[in-house]
Amino acid sequence: MRPFSFENIKTVYYYVRLLLIILIHPEKDNTMTKVAFIVGSLSQRSINRHIANEILKNAPQGVEIEEIRIGDLPLYTQDLDSQSIPAYDRVRLQIKDAAAVLIVSPEHNRSVPAALKNVIDIASRPFGQNVWANKKVAIVTA
């Protein structure tokens, strides 16, 4: 395994910047395009958090990037679909309002981290209200 360095992050950043430009089309009226991002790791020392911060500092012009925080989300259960949960509502609105979503996440046990799976579930439910529908999504993993 190669040691962590900001040179490695800069290489990843250039590819992600290109990906962001491909994912979103600049608005003709020069308005800002909103991209939401999710860091799949809850660790503040995560390499993925460092990569996400580097991406934020170097976002292309005309792109507003907003983090979707997932550490405070209660575990999804269908039993809560009929209730308004403020944290669920916040996440659903952030995803809905974004032109695209960038996920920067590690792999856990050959799958996605539980917190990331939780936000995917929250945003895809209740039935018929999936805010992921037709959403452009890119995933970066380190």
C-alpha cells in the first residue's frame, strides 16, 4: 500500500475535477451549479475526508459544493416513513436540490460503509419519493 500523501490527492483531484465538469453542464445564464457531496466515512481523520476537502478547495468555477452530513442520521426504518424526521428531510432536500452528487467513501468489508448505506436508503424512501431518481452520481474511493 502506498503511503498517504497530498501528491496522491492532487492526482485524484484532477480526475475528480474532470468528472465534475463532465457530470454537470454549466448553466447558460452563468448561475451556480450545486453539487452535493457525501463522505462515507464518519472518521474525522479519514483519507476520504482529506480527499473531499482537497476537492472542495479546488472546485471548478461556477460550481457550489455542499456537504451532506450523514453522521447524525438515525438508522433508516420503514416504520418512520409516515413521520417527518428533520435529519431525513434535510438530507432528502439537499440531494433533491443538487444537480449531481459526489460520494467520497472507503470500502468496508467489500461493501459500502453502514452510514453511506443508511443515507442511500433514507433518500430512496418512502416508496414513490426517491430523490436519487435521475440524479447524476459519481463515486471516488481511496
